[in-house]
Amino acid sequence: MPAPGSAPRRLLVLGALALLAVVLGTLLLVRADAGLSTRRATVAGVPLTEVRQSGTGGGDRRPGVVIAHGFAGSARLMRPLADSVARHGAVAVLLDFAGHGANPAGLPGAGRDDERARAVLRHDLDIALAWLRSRPDVDPDRIVLVGHSMGAGAVTRYAVDHPEITRTVAISLPDADDVPPGWAGRLTMVVGGLEFPDFRRAAETAAAGGPPGARERVVAPGTEHISVLFAPRTHAATLAAIPGRPGGPPPAPLTRLAGGGLLLLGLGLGFVPLASLLLRGPPPPAASPGGPRSRAGRWLAVAVPAAGLGAVLAAPLPTDRLPLAVGGHVAAFLLLTGVLLVAAHLRFRPRRPPASHARRPTRAAGVAAVLLGYAVLAVASPLHLGFTSTAPVGARWWLLPLVTLCCLAFLLGAELVTDGRGVAYAAVGGLAVVVLAAAAVTGLAPGFVLLVVPLFAALVAWQAAWAGVLRRRDAPWWLPAAVGAVVLAWPIATTLPLT
């Protein structure tokens, strides 16, 4: 038994660590912006972000760089590249393609490389380039295009059709066919050492098909499809492509990322003392010998077929009609699996879930409202400030509650079939991650689901940890699922592309 007063001391220590992490993260985010001037504008419906050194805007003309994100990315995800470019004397312009970030317009055929989507990407690049060329201190003869994944294909195709582009940097180019064999344009291709084979093969094929000296292939070792954006080699290759740059400090691609990560950590730790403060109830009773713990393994016999059948049933559904690429399928899978878990619980274990110690309904509702609000803050703010855009725009406002409902169904089902046992509950979430990835590999789910799986796995682990915190404080049985649904749904509904 812990010594008297040890629990309050632990909470004070956790609170202090949370505050320290939040302060350090905020300082790093401030440092990432130091010496830079940022201007945002929306032109013809395309959100643009201009980044340059503070105090510049007149005098000698300088190079201009347009930076384009990939599928399910945003201008905010590419911001570290813009920071490096601006600190080396160029003017960077980031854009949110249709369906991404702060752009509420849908991207036709998002997730499929068809001509409709290509035309929209080309239009958005036209807007960004026109804005960049309109800056009085930008040299229109020194324009560089930089793109990642989907954006790499878009900027490469654009450069092929516009020979006035000085140089192009394609990070994780998806398809070598975007680079005609006889094209003489100057192209740098960057690929992560741990990328999928198709991306490495595309870079090798495209590099081999050009005139001598026109194409360069750079490998960023130890990085995959997303971390390649934050590799020093990637930033160095991008800076080397800028003509006549005056030089600057070494790139610091991880500063903004580390700031967001510390903020995420601090707000995550802060959930523990907050939940302890709000849920001051008696400890839950010990499990009796014939209680749920004696049936510890039975959840597996329910969860495995439920998740597998959920994946099979989700496959033929017209989830692409939901204007959220990939996210529609993920939400349908979670909803179906959750319904199957609840149905199995009611069929084989018809008793009601264990009741929590009595609390006034108004107090329970107030506690839930505070914790749900904190969950939104703890998820949305760090991701938005340090990683990618998580602000709801356009159709995301009504997609958000819909996706939250689907996540809630899944988590309530997991809570019921495991009797709220922490390890089993987390294992059901892990099983869903594995089944979703397997469905993408076998063709039951869209292939782009594989890009979502790492994010989904991290969110499942996060909400499982918070659920354990709530259970140890004898929260109402439904509250861990409600808070977890927000943690899962917010990034899915706000970061995946609108169609």
C-alpha cells in the first residue's frame, strides 16, 4: 500500500513535469519563428503562407520557392522546409491543395491519380506561383518548385510544362512516368532510405533517364515517407537547388517538430492530475474470484472475429461517398466492429456493465465536458502548431461528429467485451490496427489506408493510456470511451483529404 501522501506527491510531480514540457515546447515553437516573417492570404480559394526573413521585402531581388505538400499533408507539415529556405535568403510560399489543410474545397478523385485531381493540383500551383511572382523582391527568373509525394508529382509535371522553372526538387516522387526521358529540366530527387520500394525505384528510374548533370538523386538514410521531410539531407538538397542564395545557418528541421512533441507530451501528462482532481471518488472494489478477471481470455474469442468481419463488411460499402478520403473507410470499419462487439457482449454476457460509485448526474456531465474539452485541446493544439493542420474547415465540421460517433461505437464495444481491463482493452485497439493494415494489403481497404495506420496506432495507444487513468480513478464506465473517441476522431476528421 502506498505511503500516506505519496499519491498527491506523484500528482504534483506529474503536474510539474507537464508544465515544464509545455513551457519548453512553447519556447521551441517561438524559437522556430524567430527571425522570420509570416504572411497568410487566401487567393482564389487557395490558402497561401509566405515565409521570409524578417526585415526583408525590398532591395535586391531574391529567389522564390513554392513548396507543395503530399496526400493527407498540409502547408503546416512542410513549414520546416520553408523555414530553412527563408533563413537562406529566399522567399518561400506554401500552399494547401484542395481538400487539404485550410482549403475547404474538395479534391476530386483524392487518393486516385486521375486527370481531374491533376487539373486541380495544377490550378492551385498556378495560384501559388502567380502570388510568388507578384512579390516585388522576388526574381521571376529564379523560381524553384519543391514537392513531397503527391506534391512531388504535381511540381514535376508542372515544371515539365513550364521550362521557365529554374529547378525542381521532388521528395518521394511516386511515379517515374511524371519525368519524360528526354526532358532537360534540372531535377533533384530525394528519397528516404526506408521508403517503400516503389518510391526508391521511381527515383532510380527517373534519375537514369535524363541528360548528364540534369538530374540528381539524393538518399536520406534512416527515413521513411514522412520523416524524410525532416532529414538534414533533404533540407541540404533543397537549399542546394536554390540559385544565388546568400547562405545562412545550418538547417534545424526538428525545432518545430520538437516543440510540438513537447507540447503534446506536456498536455498528455497533464491529463493525469486533471482527472485526479475531477474524479475524487472512492477506489473501485477489488474483483471477486468469480468476476471479470476470471474470464480474462474470453474477449479474444469475441474481438478477433468482430474485427475480421468488420473489415469484410466495410469493403463493399460505398464509403468513398463520404467526402473524406480514406477516413470514410476507417470510420465505417470502426463502426461495424464496434456494433459487432456490443452485439456479442449482449448475446453472451447480457448483464449490465459494472456500475461506478454513485455520482450526481450533473457532476458526471460537468466532469465529462471538462475532460472532453481538454482532450480536444491536448490533441488539436500540439498537432496544429508543430505538425500539420488540425483546424476544422468546410465539410469537416459535420464530418467530425460523424467520425467521433464511429470511434465511440468501437471504443464502447472494446470497453464492454473486456470489462474495462486495461491490457485487454489496449489489445483490442491493437488488433484493430493490425486488421486495418491487413485489409489494406489484401485489397479489402484502400491502399492509402497504410499511410494512416501509423497515426491510427499512435492514437489508439494514446487513448488506451488515458482510459487506464480514468478507470483507476473510478470514472463512469462510458467516460474512457467518450474521451478516447475524441482522441481518435479529431486527427482523422481534420487531417485526411476532403473529396
